[in-house]
Amino acid sequence: MILDFYNVPVWKSDAEQILLPKIQEELDTAYLNSTFSMKSGWGPTHYISEPDFCGSIIDPTMKFFPREIDRHLDMYLEAIQFKETNFYSLDLEHTIKSCWFSKFEKGNYAHVHDHGSSDISGVYYYKVPGKGSELFFRNPITQMSSSFIYEHLSTSVDVTPEVGTILLFPSWLQHGVKTNESDDTRVSVSFNIQFERT
Ligand SMILES: [Fe+2]
């Protein structure tokens, strides 16, 4: 029997089907009102609506999108058993402290990165091309990649999203986006969630 310690919990689910048109509609408006640029110093990777990662595309007129993030966040906290810890309480506050569009034209990609000191990060898929542009997560046990015996277990894991897919993951988990080989634009919405400390 193998005791497979230290798994990393990544949430993958879909927006509620009946809410999907409403969420997409809210994001249509935000997308049209956004301006895009590449992050200075990154090279020609992809276009970002909030290149300093401090702002948010979520405004007070948006209801369905932030609510759906919160609904999935609640299920994720349940799944990782955070609610059973002493840190959890019903009035524990959290904030989506930054939220931005990432736009990938043909040939664009995202290098391996993490989301720093946030608690939980996530991504919602707004437009998904037919081919390529998968998200991949790096195995955080970096020692495996330099091990003769365990190297084959250190590979990255790909996630192929569809429109409406929602992922939640630890902000420290490194990830990237494969090159968009399609003529279609890929657009995702990334966000960072921070919980209050009492
Ligand atoms: Fe990211």
C-alpha cells in the first residue's frame, strides 16, 4: 500500500449552468471596458487588464460572478476541511483583493509563476479556444525533479478548461499557461482571495 502524502488540493468545477449566461454577460461588459497591456519586463507573453495586479474588474454592478466565486470558495473550504479548524468561523471575512482578465492571442503563453502571499487564487474561463492554452500546475515538491527514481512523478499536471470552468488553488502553487496555438483568443479571469486574520 502506498501512503501518498502531501497532495495539493485544487478545486475544479463549473459555474452553475443556469447562471452561466448571466456571468458571461457581466464579464462581457467588464471585458469591453477593460484596456489590455503586456506586463512590463515579461516579454511577449500575454495581455493583462490590471498589469499591476492590484485592481479588480469586479465592480458593484456585478452580482452573479462574485457570488459564484464565493459559492465555489465555500465548497472548496469544506472540501479541504478548513471549516473543521480553529481558524474558521461563520463570520470569517474574505476579500477578492485583485481580479484581472488575461488575454492570450495566438502564440501567447504564461510563464511559470505563483500568486505570492494571497491565501487562495483562482481562475474562471471566459473564452476558451479549441486547441492549446491549457493551464498546467507544477509539482511543488521540487526535489522530485532532480531524483533518479522519482523524477517521473514530478511532472506538471495539465488542466483543460471549458467556458465556465472555475479553479481554486493555493496561491503558492506554481502554474503557467501553454502557448495558444489556436486563432481564437483565450480569455480567463484570475483572482486572489485574502482572509482576515484575527
Ligand atoms: Fe496565475
